Amino acid sequence: MSIAVPSIRIRTLNDCPVNTSGQYVLCWMTANRRLTWNFTIDRAVELAEKHRKPVLLFEAIRLDYPWASRRLHSFVIQGMRSNQQHAAKSGHLYVPYVERQRGDGAGLIEALSKNACAVVTDDFPCFFLPRMVNSVARRIPVAMECVDGNGLLPMRAADSVFPTAYAFRRFLQKTLADHLLRGPAPDRLKGARIPSGLSLPECFQGKWAAADRELLSASDAVMSQLPIDQCVREGVPAGGVDAAEACLGRFLKQNLTRYGEERNDPDADVASGLSPYLHFGHISVHQILHEVARRENWTVESLGDVRKTKGSREGWWGMSSSAESFMDELVTWRELGYNMCWQRKDYDQYDSLPDWAQETLQEHAADPRPWIYDLGQLAKSQTHDEIWNAAQRQLVREGRMHNYLRMLWGKKILEWSPSPRVALDVMIELNNRYALDGRNPNSYSGIFWVLGRYDRPWGPERPIFGKIRYMTSDNTARKLNLSNYLKTYGPSPDEDDFRLVSRKRTAARR
């Protein structure tokens, strides 16, 4: 017997009633783009079973979202192809839709809702998605809900913003155990007691033609025709549930046991690689926990005593040291960003920084910068810093960056920008344009950590940084063996040559 989706994860978006004479329950996948381990699908099936209707699984991608590019589009479309293949085996109708020209999809959700009992979608607190779903909820004539499937902890289990990871970790250790017992079904569509054989709605056969096999191939010819940023080419990882599960399998088999000791070593590269898949919802954090638990022979009863762990990074999960280190990144640091984003609309604004950070940055805003680079130079890795250039090249080429170097990357942008506000704008632009896991609460946490969010004042007070935590490339080179990394991400023959443009201290102020 299936377990109902916890009410704390369900949010009603309008006051419209369920249309009991509708033809289907519309499940609109916007953030959790997968058919398994998905609270949103679980809720759609609940409603469908209650009203004895089929479920229409609908996934779309528009053209006019910020930073739209071949990289992001191809990743999503590859995921659509994977979902379509899985849906074909389930007996439930899945319809992918890809805009070919900007604005082509306008009105599609409203058209689908006219024949729906209700609409169920994802509750994602970041980027343009909250505005989009709220706007649709105001325009459609039937009940609409959004479902929080973002993390192990429901976002609304915490009603305050936590200032540090330590404070959030203490809260998690006190409250998470009960929520771990109420995860999504591994495959709710399988065996669902609802009608099958739903016909393709008429609207998909005319103005809003469903994506065909050619479009879902995401071939070079197809992608080249779309009016999106063609300069940001496809990244290294392929998108989709199958690719995500393969990535998880490789990590557990090859790197989990090394993760605790080597995760900060770019040459070792033991990172899980799961961040893009989590961002686009091609894999669930619940499924990841399930697989880690199976490998660790772990159950909820393994959790430690919170009176003893008291917010410690180790000891509470009751796993091996490396697995605990991974779970702290996967849960504490990742979900800390969701805690911020759902409660503060200014999560991506400079003024959301802690007061102490804004004060110290303002005190040093006019400090001379020995080097200043503009956005164009930084995007092309045109700095004097070999390590920074390599990290930026990895971001541009692959859509990812080693996590330790991402911290250094941000600190140097702060040091090389004419002001802290400009530094923030540059970090957001570069990260959201090139990173597959950009535009996400977790990535905003990393960017704002550079400027003091979730951190504390550090001494000694330094020029430019003030009391903000300081990092240097020289120290990084001393701590880590970067020879292979620098070789891998050195300049390539097809990249633009340049003459370094530097500005001396005397001319650095703007």
C-alpha cells in the first residue's frame, strides 16, 4: 500500500476547485524531471486514484529563460528522451514539448488545464520557476498544487533562515529522522490504480506539436536551429535519468571510500558529479541516500545521539567517515541553500549578505586593486593566475568546476573586481551561464559564501577582503598537487591568444 505524500510538502497555489469531470490529472514536471522517486508524481497519482482518472505526464522547455544555451537545452532534452523511453514501458502518457521559436508555448498549460481535474507541479524556490508557476495558477480554472521534492528535509520544516551550516546541521540532526521515514515511492506509476491508455490531447497535434524523435535526439543539426546561445556548447556529462544513475553507480563503486580524504584534491577528482542531475531533477536525493545506505548497510536506526553529536560533521549519520563527509555535502550544504531561497526573495541580491560582511566589504570597497579584469577577460581565462585560468576553462569547456577551486575562483573575482557588488554580478553571470548546476539554491550558497554568507569574520583584516575569509592561489598550489589539473585545463590551440591587460595599484580605483 502506498504512503501518502506528507502534507508539509504540498502547497496549494490557487482557490479553484478540482474539476471532477476533467479527463486527467496533469503532472507538469518543471524541476523534478524524472518518473521515479518523485513526490510530485506520487501526489498526481494520489489525486488520479481518488478521482479515477489517468495521469498526463508533461515536460516542457521554453526558449526565453535567462542564460538559455545549447548546454542547458541539450542536457534537458536528453533527459526528456530518457523519460520518454521509460514512460513507454509504464503505460502512462508522457508528452515532451520543446519550443522551436520564442513564445510558441504560450497558452499551452492553460489549454491543457481546461480538460484537467487538477494540475500538480514542482515546488522549486529558485530562478524564474516560482514566478512562472504562480502566474499559471492565477490563470487556470482548476486546482493547482506544487510539491516539494527538493531534499530530505521538507523546505517548510524550518521556518527561519539559518546563518551558518553548523546551526542548520544541528537543526537537521534534531528533526530529520522522522522525515527520512516518509520518502517518495521508488516507482509510483508502476501498479498505480488508475486508468491507462490516455489519448494524446488534441492541442499537441496542432499548434503545440509534441517533440518528435528528431527533436529529442538533440543532434547538432537540431540544436543549431534553436534561437539560444550557441556559443555555450554542450558540457561533458549527458543529461537524463539513465546518465544520472550511471554517474551515481560510478561514484559509489570508485570514489566514495576516497571521498573523505581526497575530495579537495582536483587531481584526484573524486567528486560525485551528481550536482547537474540534482539541479535538473534527473535524480532524487532520496534515491542517492537509498543507494548509499545499501552500500553502507545503514538504516535510520543507525543515526547517532544528537546530545552527543551536537551539530558535528561526523558521527551523526552512523556511516563510514567518507560516507558521512559525502552526506554532509549532499544534505547540510545543499539543503542550506533551499532553506534560504524559499524564505527570502532577495537570496540572489547583495543586500541579503550578513550585516558584518556588508560592513567590512564597504569599509574596503575603495582599496586599490593590484589587478582588475572585466567580465570578458574573466570569461576567456585572461588573467595572470594559472590556477584560476584553469578552473575557468574547466567551467567553460565542461560546465562544471572542482568544488575546492570554485571557492578560490570566487575569492579571486572579489579581489580583481572594482567593487564587491561588481564581483557578485560577475560570479553570478559566469556561474549561471556556464555551469550545468548554476541557477540553483546550492550554487547561490557557494557564490554568496565567497562574500561572507554562512561564514564568520576572520582575522587579520586584509585589504579588499576586510574580515572576509581570504584564499590565495599560492597557498592552494602549496596544499595541492595540481600538475595534472593544470595540464588538463591549460590553454588549447583553438582558444584566443591574448595580451594580459593589467592595471597597476595607482590606477586600480574606479
